[in-house]
Amino acid sequence: MPEKVTIADVARRASVSRQTVSNVLNSPDLVREETRERVRQAVEELGYRVNQAARRMRTGRSRLLAVRIEQTQDGMNVFDRFLHGLSGSAAKAGYRVILYTADDDRSEIATFDDLLGAYEPDAFVLTGTHYGDVRTSWLAERELAFVTFGRPWGMPEGGAHPWVDVDGAAGTAAATRHLLGAGHRRIGFIGWPEGSGVGDDRRSGWARALEDAGLRPRTSTAKDAKDEESGEAGALERRTDGSAAEGEAAARELIAAGATALVCVSDSVALGALQAGPVPVIGFDDTPVAAAIGLTSLSQPLSDAAARCVGVLTRLLEDDSPDKPDHVLLEPSLVIRRTA
């Protein structure tokens, strides 16, 4: 067997101290770029591999953060932007991100167990929070560090664990006010099924903006609109499965019922709504598709959210966390294009 390459071998090849090599591997921001490159070259030439077990014994940490790769059904997932930001922010803090997949809460918890046995990640970043989310209680009961990208829906006072989220209600309220400012009074909303924390939050912003303008958000049909004799300006909504096809069908119904503009829960739904008729449409998530076709949409500050997640975890891991858990709520921005 070939002789094992040690950190001392790398130090000799790069003409630096062993501590410098350790800094390059664990805290690269402490070392000048020229020195980092020389050490990296030595590592590559010698085929050095960091002994994670030895690192854990020495520091008590693996310097690993675990996060699930989100699945997508509409082909317009924005999670890769969050993941890119998370990886970059983790690296700056001296951590690395490990990825895993899971189909549901139960399989994800089983994956937690596997990862803890194999890699001992220091903390977890949970995504896709929802009502009745059992993942957080599993981690909390074992006193494992974690932060959720998403609020703990249904929990009182914002929940007992740290979270970072984007204020969907603030976003759809801004979108609705934009349409009101353009003179629209019958503004429809196309959402997800009731019970979706994110979907209900986004709907609430639309409803609040209409109420603030003295309008009445309501579910209506084309027949209701024809039967209305008062002429009162109102609003209309439809729930969908989130697909473009259902978005188009819902938009046709709302336009037939008198809607002159539409706010959508996602870009996928908005893409379908655009096919229904010549009315202004606003989406949510500002996906590459939205930019390509000129769809007005709400952009989530995903890089900032990722950085905040890492910041929360580093404070937790350094025992410098506040008495109350961090709760960070960021606002999306409205990117106005030709469709609204």
C-alpha cells in the first residue's frame, strides 16, 4: 500500500507551516490567496485527503451543514439559487454543505439518522416547512442545531426554533397595490390549495391590500358576476394544484367573472394565466422563465436568506445565541415587466 500522505507532507511541499495548511483547509479566509493556491496545488499533487474523523476529534466539529435538495414539479424551482447562496456563505464561515434527498418527513428523519452516523453534521438547514412538520421536533428533542428556511406554520408566537423566511404576504400586497395604482378594481388571485402555509400567506397579502383599498376579496363565479346588480367592485380567487394548465383554466374563469388583472401564487401558475387573455398578470419567484418572457414577478432575496441561515447557525454553534431564537423575515421585491 502507498504511504499515507499527512498534513506535514503537504506543508513541506508548499513550503508553509502545518498550521497554515490547517487554516487553508478549515478557515481559508485567514490565508492570503497566493498561499492558499500553493497549498491547494500541493494537496492535489500529493493526493492528500482530509481525515474527517481526526478533525472531529480535534475540534469537536465536522464543519458540515446538511440540507435537502428540493424536488420540483413545474420545472421552475428557484431552490438552486438558495443552495448556491448557502454553499457560498457556509464556505466563508468555514463550513461545507452536504446534500441529501428525501420524499417525505418520515424518510427525511431516517436520513437525519443516517447522516449523523456517517458524517456527524454540525447542523441542518430544513426547507419546505409545513403544518404538522415533525422534522423540527425530532431535531429539537435530540438537541441538534438547525434552522428552517420557512416559518413553522401553525406554531404560536413564531415558533420555538430559529427560522428565516420571505414575507410572501408583503410581496402579494405590493403586487396588488401596483395593480390598484394602475386603475384595476377587480383583481383576481390564483393560489394553491387551502392549508399550504406559503400559499395561504401569499393569498393573505392580496386580500389585505384589497381590504385596505375598500374592496371585498371573495370567491366568485361568472354567474355571480352576471347576477350582481349593485355594480360594487370586487375581487375573485381560485385555488389550483400549482400547474400552468390549472392556472390557465382558473384565469379564464376569473376573467369571465370580470377580473381585469391577476396576482398568482407562483410563476408556474402565472405562465398558464398569461394564456387566458389580455389582462395584466403578476407571478411569484421571478424564475428565469419569467425574465425570458417578460413576466412581472416577485423576486425572493434568496442569497440573503441563505446567508442569514448560515449566520443563525454559526451563532448557535458558537454558543452565542440570544435568549430567544432568531426569527428573520425578509421582503421580496416586485420586478415590473411588460405584463403588468
